[in-house]
Amino acid sequence: MMRVRLGTNNGLRVYPLVDCGIHFRDGTPFAANMRNDFQRFHFTPTIALYTRISLLVLTICPVIGASRLIHHLHENGIPICVATGTHTRHFDLKTQRHSELFSLMHHIVRGDDPEVKQGKPSPDIFLAAANRFEGGPVDPQIILVFEDAPSGVLAAKNAGMSVVMVPDARLDSSYHQVADQVLNSLLDFSPDDWGLPPLENASTNSISLV
């Protein structure tokens, strides 16, 4: 597996993008349990979806190491953004308890953005995100994407970007092959592997990402 070294050594800057996926407390992705979840409610699917998301705001599985990494990149002047397929209404609901963390993002591109014509694995959302960094558009080859879902990894690669994948432990390993790097946890991520400022005595805070 080839790893592209990104960073400032050759005058380039890496631009990390963060994608987030909603999970149950046991770590199971929300979409994977959607059908079973609807069976627990005597509502129409649409109402059940909204109801379940409202409940999940309080029970989203924490992503260990995410807060530490985001704060580290921000403190070192590395621009970060979020590119998520979630639409604005649900995104605002699911991130309302983490406004401080998301305020560190340079910008956020959501699934209902006018520039996003097709969802992942189409590269639309990542290309839209690359266009909005200061001085953009930014060359996709110097953008590093963090993803957990196979469709997101493919979308990033289709956009010409490098991808660090932190998959669900139960995901078949055949889905790992497209990513440039696969980690068990964000705590295993070494920024200096990618030409970024190394972590030094950083705390291991956790957050709930959407």
C-alpha cells in the first residue's frame, strides 16, 4: 500500500477533512440497523427516523481521540472542515452539544448543499469542500480525509484525495483495500506520518461525532 507524504516540507499544506457517521451505543452504524429500528416503532418510517435520531443525540457512541486530534490540528494552524452527507436539519440537531468543537472547522459542507449533486461514492461533497478553504480551490492531492464508511472512502479517492479509514471493527477487511491507511482508532493516528506537526502530550478526550 502506497502512502503519500503530505505536509509543509515541500511548501504544501495538508487539509484534513472530517466525515462523521451516526452510530448506536454498541458501535453499529445507524443505517445498518435502520430496518430493525423501524420495527420498534408504530409510526411511519419517516416519523420513526426523526424520532430515533432525536433519541440518538443523547446516546451516540463516542469516537475516542477525535477531540484530541481536532484541537491539535487547529492549534497548529492546519485548516479542517467537515464533509457530511447529513442534511442541515439533522446535522444541527446532532451537533448541538458540540458547538465548541465544530466551531474549530474552517467550513462545513452538508448533504443538502447546492454543489452536492450526488451522494457518496460520488466525489461531489469532497470537491465542494476543497473549493471552500481560504485561497481555494485546494489541490485534492494535498487533502487528507478521515472516513469510516466504504462509500466515503471511495468518494474521497474518486476526488483524488488521500484517505485514513477508521472502520467499524465488524466491517469485512475487503473494504479496507482502497484506503491509504487503516487504523483501529484515531488514537493510533500519527500526524507526523503525513508531514503534520506531531502530537506531544495530548490528552485523550473523546467526543460524539455525527
